[in-house]
Amino acid sequence: MLLDLMHEKKSPWSCFLFQSVVDDWIEAYKNDRDVALLDLINFFIQCSGCKGAVSGEMFRNMQNSEIIRKMTEEFDEDSGDYPLTMSGPQWKKFRISFCDFIAVLVRQCQYSIIYDEYMMDTVISLLTGLSDSQVRAFRHTSTLAAMKLMTALVNVALNLSINMDNTQRQYEAERNKVVAKRANDRLELLLQKRKELQENQDEIENMMNAIFKGVFIHRYRDAIAEIRAICIEEIGMWMKLYSDAFLNDSYLKYVGWTMHDKVREVRLKCLTALQSLFYNRELGARLELFTSRFKDRIVSMTLDKEYDVAVQAIKLLTLVLHSDEVLTAEDCESVYHLVYSAHRPIAVSLHEHGAYLVDSLWECASDLLKDWETMISLLLDEPMPGEEALTDRQETALVEILLCAVRQACECHPPVGRGTGKRVLSAKEKKTQLDDRTRITEMFAVALPLLLAKYCVDIDKVTNLLQIPKYFDLDIYTTGRLEKHLDALLRQFWEVVDKHTDTEVLEACSSTYHYLCNEEFTIFNRVDIARSQLLDELVDKYSRLLEDFLQEVGQLHAIVLDFLSPSSAHDLSKWDLFASNYRLLNTGLQNGDMPEQDYADCSFIPDVEGRSLLQLKMWLVSTVINAEVLCSFQAFTILCDLLLIFSHQMMSSGREQLEPLVYTPDSSLQAEMLNFILDQVFIDQDDDNNSTDGQDEASKIEALHKRRNLLAAYCKLIIYNVVEMNTGADIFKQYMRFYNDYGDIIKETMSKTRQIDKIQCAKTLVLSLQTLFNEMLSELGFNFDRSSSSFCGIKELARRFSLTFGLDQMKTREAIAMLHKDGIEFAFKEPSPQGEGSPPLNLAFLDILSEFSSKLMRQDKRTCNHYYGSCIRSVKYKGAKKLFSPAEENSCSSSDAVWMNREQNVQTPVMMLSPHLSSTILRDPKKMRPEENYTMPEEQHPPQPVPTQQQSHQHHQAAMDYKYEKPFCLQRLWELFTPFHVLHSLLCCRFLN
């Protein structure tokens, strides 16, 4: 089998061995083509991850559709993995090797069996059938194989086209000879060869049409994004390689349509495919109709939500500018504002403005732009007394303008988008160009080493200055006897390479070295020696560092620079850095004159043994938090990490011996940390002390990112029970107000805390609502309007909280019941400030609590109704004659045990008490007496006999005290228990009594 033959090699997926494997297969095909084709078919089947195999009998007697159906039945789809999607070193390069194998197979067969009308027909038919399979692995693998097969055929067709052109040219040359010198035999041979090539070309085109119509047209809109991306990537290659056949609107339309794809990777493939076409000006000129049709879509993609797609769209538009009058002024204006994008790659892709500025001024101010001597003087000379020196920003701009002016003078054509291409220069223009280039060389050969020496450490300036020598006339170094200045320039190159690691600087230096090392000039040997010395030094340095690295011997200066880094993983305890760092940090905190970076550095104190150090660390970091320095954010994060590391979690998994290291923050530290979060995180943009009027969007996003990190660090402490869960109430109450900034973090925290302790999480949620309710009362007073934005906001927050409990009532039953209990107690807890006879102060909280009532089960609503009634009686009795004893008062605000230890039965599993109500009475509420609504649980509220006169007095007094509360309470009850009209009527009867 083919795979067995490949596995016999030392490296079955090595590109160097594919040719040998394919040659062996071709020999096998020539001996018995059915056996060889069966091997190739099974190769594609097994590369799809199918464990089945096609037998010789199946191959001879079954159609492709029957074979594919049989293989589908034997395919194991449970795992969902197949070679193209598997991870691991053995599959890492599978895709590349698989594609290379197909390319080699076609290349080796292009002069022989590819035209036998059997091999390719069989393979294409099989791949077409597999690409239409319902099995994703078959569809994905066969589509990739078919597209790579198509690309290989495109290369074959391109070679045939080139050979046909050469043959035709030879034929025409031979035929145009005089009769005496014309070779008729050669004409016949060339004519026969051209005919054979044309037949092969037709054959290849038929194969490509079969693949395109059978695979591409169906799979470029496949449900799987990876398959769609494969199709678009390959059609871009076809149009680039064989533009005569594929670069037309019949094929381009598929790329244009797919630019609207919802998946980022597919849109990227469209843009990169078009970039490769527009990069070639000859091909770009043939895209005029496509550009006019899909231009608006490309412009809109510059605002794509995926930043990398937006960057590629901008790069594509930059290439489109090569075509004259394709983009209108409105199109360009819609892109201009992206210069201010917070995403740096987008802004950088639009940053080359200097060249356009110079080009705009070239006609009217060329003399000024060519005054390089003055520019050099401004950059090198110190300002005269009374003159103002250039700022760093002005120097950077001047260097950029200097480079752009040099480029414009030497190239004599405008930048991209400013013209239709290079034009033919007149004799006068050529002379001006030569003179300018000579003057530039003579002037900058002397000044450039000095400029590089002055601005050696400035990345932007050095990058631009290093490009100037590419416009020199290198002969002038010799004719003008400027060799010493060349040596000075090469020394500065050495300094730049030694000091910089920035990619742009090193690339600029490398490209300039490449230009100077031109064998046509006499300075080649001098530059080549300097380049060789530099490379020798770099290679020697690299070898020494690599040897040290392999021997695990780090350099001392690298350790010194790295030991204070937050990411340092070194054990620094033997350096005894603790004492010095502690003294430095303590002194800085006392004097307040310590740089903020030193605070951050000293916070990373090396570990030594002992619990006292851990406590000292906590004190130091908490002290830094309280200090008014910018590094407090970093210190708070460190404190959260330490508390998490040294929490009770470290004793898990049988590590009880670590108990002495466990550190639990006391209440004061928890309070300080919570206050820090409230003060530093939950702030409006306008209230941020660190923001300024000129603060750009990027700085605001960075500040928000830092605050999100702070909140996430503190929420982890809540989730892992390092701090009390009820401290989360102050976090949860901000859910609606700061939803856009922190909504995802708060929601995830609520979800995690609910998984840990449903009951305590519910208590925390209702506590956050109670906190907001109290804040509203303090702000608006007890006579607030329930249509006010504050009250509606709390109610909306309760609704959002309710949605987080999900749809499974059984899982959240206890938590919802406890939430209602706490809410009802809170509603009746505080008496009215207007005195007896008025509704309780917090009674309106029941309206907020009603947002959770839909999560109650039927039985639990009855229990809540029962408990509500007991709270009403408690308030009523207090208002009448204060007959309740302390024990009776406790019955209204009873402990959670009453709710958590209720009777369990089949209808009400878990822990909820089922009230003793019969279904018959529920169907006919008129048969019930007011006092017989519920049978009270004896352990919760035993019946208390009341004398007749006293009872009558109580009823009378209650009617007087609650004459204004009755409509209010009935409305609250109605909102709480709207689906239960019977329970509502019973509560009304109980209240009236």
C-alpha cells in the first residue's frame, strides 16, 4: 500500500522522499493500474481518518457512491477528530505533507499517465464524491485534496501554455526562413509538437473544469469555515499563477461574494488573495470591473470588528490606489479617521503621510525641500543664542521629511496612488536627477555618520536615516576620496546593530548593507570586509550565549536586570535581598519620594521561610495600596495573588502539613481591599483622576483594562472563599451600572459563587438589592416615587439577577426560597418613620422581590405566602398592643433552620415544607374559613389562644391602624402571587382579620 511504502522511509512525511515514493507508485501503476489506483484511493480514505479500506472487489464492482456509502458506515464519528484537525507532534505537519504529496504526484505524472484518461478521471471522481459526503472528515480532506490537485493542474497548464508559445515562436521563425534554409522536417516536428501540446492543454482544462464545477462551486459556501477558506485561498493562487485563464469576472465573483462571510478566517483569505493580485500592477489593471463592483465592501471592511481583517483591508486599499481614479475622495475620507484607531496595527498601516506631503509640495517648493544642507544643520548644530531648539517631535518629523525629499529627488516619481506609474523622464529631468543624486551623496556621505551617532538610540530617526544610503551614487565614495567617511558610516552601522533589537531598525540596516555590497562598485571589498566582521562578531556572540545557555550558566548582568521582574522565576533567596528591599520600600513609603517603578520592583521580595514573612508581605503590599502612587494597582494585584496562594486551598490534596503557612485576611484588610475596589474600579470615565482632557482613546482603553484586572483579581478571592462571600454584594450591585465595562466579570463571579454555595449566593444577591434600596431611601426619602429611575433601576437589576438562576427550578429551589425569606424579613424589618398605623419603611421592597417570584415552585409560593402572613400578623400585633413576647417576635424573623428543615415529601422534594391544603378546597376557596387557610407548623408558630374581647379589640385596632395600608399591601400581594388568585384571596382574609 502507498502508506506502507511511505512508512518504509526514515521520515514518511519528508518532502525530499515524496518524489521517490511517487516514482515507486508510478512504476506500480504501469505494472497494474487497478492495484495502484486502489492503493491511492485507500490513501485518501485513510487520510480522512476512516479505518475502513476499499477492497479490490469493491473497486471493480461498485460505483463511487456505493463505495463512499460503505466507507461512511465504517467511519467512527464519535471522536470528531481526524488527521487534519488532530493535535500533537505526529500530526503537526500532516497538512503540509499531504498537500506536498499531491503536488509531487501531479508533477511526476504530467509527462505520462496523467493523460491516459483513467488515472485522473478515477481520482477526480472519487474526490468529487467524497467532497459531497455528510461526514465532515471526508468532506474536509477531499476538498483540500481536490483544491491542491487543481493547483497542481494549473501549474501543469501554465507549463503547457509556455511550451506552446515557445513552440509556436519556433515554428514561425522556421517558417519565415528562406526556402533554401528552411527545414521541412523540423516544421513537421514543431507542428506535431504544437498539436500534441494543444491536446494535452485541452485535457488539463477538462480536468480543471471538472474539479471546479464538481468541488469548488459546492464547497466555497460549505457550512464549515475551514473548507470555505481552503477554496478561497486556492482560487487566489489560480488567478495569480494562471491569470490568462482565471483572472476574469467569472472567477473573481466568488471572492467578492465571500468577502461577506461571517467568519474572520474566510474574510482574511479573500483579502490576502486580492492583495496578491493588486500587488502586480499588470494584474491590478485587469481588476477594474471587480473593484468598481466590490469597492464599497472593501472600504467597509476597514471597520471590521476583527482588527486583523481591518488591517488587511487597509493594506488592500493602499494597493488599489495604484489604479487611477478607482477610489473616490469619499472612499478615502472614510478611511482617514482610522489613523486615530486605538488598535496600533490599523493606525500604523495608515501612517505613511510624509511621502504624500513632500509630493504635494514638490512642484511649488522643491527648492526648499532640496535644501538638505539647512536640514542637516538644524539637526546637528546647537541653536544660536536666542534661538529655540527643535523638540524631539519636530526632529522626528524633519528626519522623515528629509528622507522623503531624498527619495523623491532620486526616484523622480510620486508615491503610491499619486500617478499612473513611472513615466519617461525628459533629458532635462534626467540631468536634474543625476545632479541631485550627486549632491545628496557628497553631502550625506559626510553628515550621515554624524546624524547616526547623535540619534543612535532613537528608533524612529535611526530607521529613516539608515535608508538614505540606498539613494547614493556609490562611485562618488571613490572618485571623491570619501573612504574615511564610508568607514565612519560602517562603524555607525555596527553601533546600531549592537544597541538595537527593534525589527524595523535591523531590517533597514540589513537592506542598506545589501545595497552597499554591490560588486559593481569599487567600495565592495571595503563594505564586504566590514559586513563579514560584523557577522563574525554576531555569530561568535551567538555561539557563546548558546553554549552558556546549554550549560545552564546565566550571565550575571542578565540576572541582575531580570531579578526584579514580575515574571522572574529565579530563586533569589541566597542573595539575601529581603532586608535591603524592605528598608528601601519602607523608607520610600515614609518619605514619599520614591519612584513608582521602585515600589513595583521592591514588591517582588524573594521568599524566605517563615509565616512572619508572609504577614510582612501582606502589610507591605497593603501599605503600598494605601499610598497614593500609581503602582497601587500592581500592588493590589500582588496582594490578591498572595492571598490566593496562601489560602486554605493550599492544604488540599493531602497537604495538611502546609497549614502553618495558611493566611486568612482579617476583617479590616478585607474592608480595605473592598474600599479600594469601590474607589478605583467603579468610577465613571469623567471621574477618573488619572484621565485628562487630552487623553486619547488608547489610554482610556488601557486604563479600563487595568481596572478590569483589579476587579477580576478581587473576584477570584470571592470565588475561592478567601474573603467573605457577602462582600460580593457591593460588587454585584454595580452589575447594571457598569454592565458594558465589567458585566462579564460580575456575571461569571455570580455563576461561580452559585456553584459553590447556592444559599449564600442568593443571600448575597438579595443583600446587594437591599443595599441599593437603603441608598435610595437615604437619597430620596421614604416618600419616594416608585416610578423614579432609582427604584426602576433596582427592579431591573433584580430582574437581571433572576435571569441568572436559569430555568431548572429544582436546582435553585432552596436558594430562591431563602432569597424570598430574607427579602420578606427585610420588607417588614423597619417600622414606618411616620409612626404606628403606617406601612413599614421597606415595604416597597416586595415590589423588587416580585421579580424572583416566577422562579418559585408552586409549593414554595404557598410557603412564602404563609411566611408573609406571619410577618403581617407580627407587625399588626406590634402596632396594636405589642403582645408579642421575644420568642414570638423571633418567629417572624426566625432562623434559617426553619426554612431549611421543612417537611419533605414526594411532591416537594429537597427541603421545602408543603402547606396542608387539599386540592378540593383549592378548587373552591369559598368553603374555607379565614382562620383555616393554613395549618401552621407547630415548630414554627404554635397557635396562641386569645380571649374573645382581646381578639375583638385587636381586630378593631388593626382595622384603624391599617386603613391606609390595605390597598398598598393588596397591590404588593397581587404582584407577588398573581398566578395564585386563591392564595391572594386567602391572604386578604387573613390581613382583614
